[in-house]
Amino acid sequence: MQNKEMPAPGRTAARYLRALAVGGGDLIQAASFAAESRWLDSERVKGLIDAHMLGTAPQRNWAAESFVDYLRPRTIVGQLAALFRPAAFGVGGAIATAGTQSWWTAEGGSTAPSAMAFSATEPMQPRKISAMSVISNELARASAADEIVSRDLARACAHGLDTAFVDGQAGTDARPAAVNANAVTVASAGSILKDAAAALAAFGGLISSAAWIAHPRTAAAAGLQHGENTQANIGATGGTLAGLPVVTSEAMAENTLLLIDAGGIEMAMDDTAELRTGNQGAVEMVNPATGAAELVSLYQNNLTALLALLRANWRVVGPAGSVVQVTGAAY
């Protein structure tokens, strides 16, 4: 079960889903397909299917981990993971409202004590995001399907995560509130450097854990506006602005710039995902020729639905001004 080499992130997840799709509900056939494919991770994929047949949990879900490893760097939350305040589902937290103080002490003098003050937070509840892709059973057998399957499912999940993170919407029972739902708003002055200065002046979070978020087009336009200016060294793929990292995402509204204290955001996200397939029933699909939605039978059309589901949640716990939004930034 221990391969010395591992395929690129996402491949094990795609191969596991492909094997299940080829099996069409027959786990013995799925395991046989995995064994005969001679992938670097064939034993791992087959082991997951064998555990599924036995109704037992695998010692380690390589496919689920593979999918999340592929997904994370394609999301805002993944790129800023090191700055967030980690949280666990179902566990309450605490926020320090007053910290310990220090004093200079004379020789032989006493050290004065000081107490920290805390504010409790409610337990973080998991929210589920899922993506479904439908492929033909012929494609499931093709070796080129590895990249197609992993890229398509990860792209859909990444877009859903990023959109919920920055679309400004309030939270519901289904999804978390966007970090900019209650952001301090600053109108753009038409210059990236002036806007950055205004955002920083309104910012109430910690600079040491701050980051900017922008749409790739907005970041590219800002970079072109100031060329090689060291204070605005940004472009479509990110960079730095006023010495702080810039993350870009298609989910961000164009002509908008966010400054967030990532350290003031509690983030909970599973390291694994749930991966499933199905070839029974019908799914509603949009006909690209007409734009109309229609029910399509999976079984009759020799199709298989692939599903990826993961749990994530976040909330802003930093002080007022932890998130500042610049609007109308048409650079």
C-alpha cells in the first residue's frame, strides 16, 4: 500500500472516481480496473475501493486528501491559510480582548502582574459545499480523464468557496457570511497608491496578518498604472501592495479591492473531501445549444455523475475595521 512515488495532486481523487464510474456500481469491477491500470497509486485506489466493499473506513483516504491538496492553492482561503486563525468544527473559541502588559523593573523590585481578558465565541458549525460533474462512461476509461476530472471538480468548488468568501452576502443556514458583509467602505480616488493609503487609514486590524484581495483584471490594471513602483508591485496573479501580499480571484467583483486582517478571521476546513459517483436517476442539465434546462437520464445516456463535497466555515472575529473595501477602483 505504500508507493514510493505519488502522482500530482488531484490524480488519486480522479482515478478513484474514474474507477467507480467504470464499475458502474460493481465495486469488484471498479477494483479490477484500478489494479489493471498500473498507476503509481493503483494499490491505494484499489485499497479504498476494497474498504468500500467491506464497509469499513480506510486507514487513510488518499483520494479525499488528494482532492483537497489540489483544491487549496486554487482558492483564496488556501492561499491565505497560514494567516488565518485556525478553528475546529463544534468547538467554541476565545478572543483576547486585553493582553498581558510588561514593565521595567528596578534591581530588587517586584514584577507587577497583569491579567488577560477573553471573550468566548460560539462553536463553529460546518457548512457543506459540493460540486457535481457529469461525464460519459467512455471518458472515464480514457487516461486523459485524470486531469479533466480533477480540474473540473476543483474549479467548481474553488469558485463556490471564493464567491462565498468575498461576495458581501450575509450568512445563511447553508453558507457562511462573506468576510466583507460588514466591511468598512472607502470610495476609490482612481489611484492604487491613494486607495491603498485610504484603506490602511481606515483599517482596524493587525497589519502583520493583513492581505489584499482583488479581481485579476483590477490587479493587472493597477500594476500597469504604476509600472515597476515598488509599493504597487502587483499584477493579474497577485504580488504585493504597500508591502502586503495580494491574492487575486475571479470571484471578486471587478473594480473592488479588499484589505482584510486574515488573523482576525477564524477558519475551519476539513483536510479531506467526500467523493461519490452515481449512474442512476436523472440530472437537470443545460443544453448549450438552446440554453434550456432539461432532465437527462444518466443510465440511458451512458453517463456517470461525479460528486465532491467538503466542509468549511469562517467568521470575522477581529475588531471593527478588520475588513476594508475600496469600491469604484477603475484603474
